[in-house]
Amino acid sequence: MKLHVSIHDIPVTENTNDLQLETSVARAREEHEALKNELRSIYEQACVVRNDPEEKRLNREIRQLHDCVKLFMKHWAAHTQWEESELFPQAATFLGAEPDLFLLMEQEYELADQYLRTFMRALEKARYPIGHEEASKMASYLIQAYAVLNNRFREEDEIMLDLTDRSNAYGF
């Protein structure tokens, strides 16, 4: 007795595509909220590092920041891989746009990734204790990454809203 049906056994119809898109949009919103919360925490910690004159505390904070950035990068990489392989192609099809529409997003992601990786490399090469000026410079990379990603998430949220509005207009 078969207890489940493989998604590949279900005939693809317009309703199936709509359901897949609706599910993808819900997932994107959920993941964006989690990523934005992580990113906001990194930003706040980076601001603390930039403004903390006490070297011992600053060094402890920057090591904690390293751990947060590493975890964020893991979550973000999984999210972007999913977006590129599933969400963006679905959205492009639904919106009637070329997948190249999302090329700018990918470029901005690469820019933010460079800032994050520059922070990680700088921290790995740093000699402890790290001075205030050096820590401030490292934190600046994270603040730049925050600015790029915060803008990117806002624009993606607008696309999700557009997808939802259009699908609702068609009664899906």
C-alpha cells in the first residue's frame, strides 16, 4: 500500500504551478525574516565593536561577531542556492520576465559576500589583541554588507508582494 504520492507523480497543471509559487513565496518570506534578524544582530554588534574603546571587551565582542557572521553565511548560502535554483526561475516564469531580471540581485549578493569574506579574512590574519582602529575597520566591512543586503532583502520582499498581488488578482 502506497502511503504517499511523489511530487513527480502529480501531473503538472496551472494550479500545481500556482501552489508551488505560493509555497515558495511563503518560504522566501520566512527565510528573509530569519536572515534579516541575524543580519540586524550582526549590524548592531559591529556598531558596538566600532564604538567600544575597551580593548579586552572589544576583542571578546569581535570573536563573538566572527561566530555570528559564520553562522549567517551558512544560512544565507543555503537560502541563495534555493532562490537561484527554484524561486527565481518560478518568479521569472510567473512574471513573464527573463531570468536575467535577477542578475542584479546576484551581483549585489556577490558584493555583500565580498564584504563578509573580507571581514573573516581580516579577523583570521589579525594579531591579538586587536586594537580599536583595526577592529573598527573590520566592523566597517560588516556594516557595508548590512547596507547591501538590507536593500536587497527589501527589494526581494517587494517582488514577493508583487507575486502575491498578481496571484490574488487571478484568484489563486
